[in-house]
Amino acid sequence: MKLGFKYISGFISSKNKPHIKFKKGVLFIIRVIFFGFILVYLGYKVSIIGWNDVLMAMPKVPSFYLLFIIIYFTQPILEFIVYRLLWKLSFLNSIHIFLRKRVFNFGVIDYFGDLFFFNWACNNLNYSNVHIFSKIKDVNILSGLSSNLLTIFLIALIFFSGQIDFVLSSNPKNLSYIIFSILIGLIMLLVFIFLNKYLLELSNKIAAIVFSIHTLRLLFLTTLQMLQWTLVLPEIPLSSWLLFLTASMLVTRVPLIPNKDLTLSALNVSLAGYINADITVLTALFLVSGALNQFFNFFIFFITSFNFNKSNHNI
């Protein structure tokens, strides 16, 4: 076990620059190809509707953009609260790390932000690499358990509401996503129930608090997301928005997704035609969300670079 921790720590240290250059090169190529594919796909979908029509249909409700800001910053702030509970971090000295962690996880590739955070913590906190890895691992397990349980709950709602056929017909891959999410969710739940004392090094009290924070975060964000969409298209029933949420949760359960923000925008655009609503307004809604996410990712990455460079980092 300790050998594995040393390997992980050594792999991302400055002493292994060839490994880092190769890793960065591969990630960059994957990101460029995926980013280009998504942009071409979105451009094709919008060209069918008409660029002018989509631009004219952009959300004009100010509260839509306010809710977007709240949704964007909720995750890094609550992640800070979680790790503040574990390591007594200072908000001013570490919030930029959690903002950049979000950029890496959602704007580059899933879990790259966690690798970045692990490297930062090893270089800036007075804890062993094994301790840091263990805590990050525990937090991710509890976060994944919460996300999978919510996904199963949403699938159950869709199933009992009779809308499961829509989810399956909109994308043939959704069936495999559903099966994957249910199996992983149930396996994680069973493993956690019977083997949590072997998996987690957090105390039961701290683990319960961390799990509760992640669960409340998900419920809060899904509620805000549905409210944001409803403000733009109030005529669409909540059951239809629930379909978009479920599809999004299914896709995000698949690991190592490049540029998760853009992927979800493309997913929602592809589903827009299945909803009984103005497809132009729906497409504009999701395109604006995707564009705002990319802008904020770039802006946060740029702003945090000034504060970030003061830290002893190797990524």
C-alpha cells in the first residue's frame, strides 16, 4: 500500500518531468480532439435551427445568470468546507485551489482536478502523502456514493412516472448508462455498509458529516438547476426537466469524461428535440450555459494563476 502511495507521489513530482510531459501531452491531445468534436456537433445542431434564431432566443431573464453563478461556485465552496473540516484550511489561502480543481475536473478531464489537489496538498500541508491520499480517497468515496444514490433515485422517479421509454429512445447508450449506474450504486452501497471500516479512515461522525454535505450539495444544485431552466421556459413541466437531470447524472457517472461542462451541454442539446417546447429557445438555453461554463473556466484559471503561482506546485 505504502509503495503505491510513493509511486503516486513520485509520479507527479518534479523529479519525473518526462512522465509529466508525456501525461500532459496525452491529456492535451484528448482534450483538443474531444473539444473539437463537441464544437462541430454543436455547430451542426445550431446550423439546422439557424444561428440568428438561436442568438435571438438567448435567455433574457437576469436571474438565469445569477443562478448560473451560484451553481458554478457552490461546488468549490462546499469542497472547501469539507476539507476545512479535515485540515483546518484557510479560506483566503486555499479557495483558489478548489476553484482550479473545479476547472480541471469539469473543463479538462474528470479526476484531473483531484490529482492536482493531491499534489498541492502534498507540497503545502504538513501531513504525510499517505495521510493526504487517504483523506482525498475517503471524500471521493463518500461523494461518489451520494451521487450514485441520487442517480438511482432519479432513475426510479423516471421509471415510476412512465417516462423511462423517453430516456431509452433518446439515446441507445442510456440503457447501458442506467445499468452501469444502478450496479455501481448498489455495489458501492453494499460495500460501504459492510466494509466501510476497512475502506474509510475517517471516523463515523466525520464520514456522516462529509456524506451529508455532498448529499445536500447535490440536492441544492439539482433544485437550482431546475429553477434556472424553469425561469426561461416556465411552460415546460418539471417532469420534463427531470429527464434532463437524469440524463446528465447518468453521463457524469461515467468516469474520465473530457470537458464535462461541454459534454453536458451537447447532451442537453441532443435531447432538446424530444421535449414539447420551442427547440430554438431550448438550444439557446443550453448553448449559453455551455459557453458561460467555458468562459468561467478560462477566467478562473487565469485569475487563480496569480495566487496559485505563490504555492509550491509541480503540476
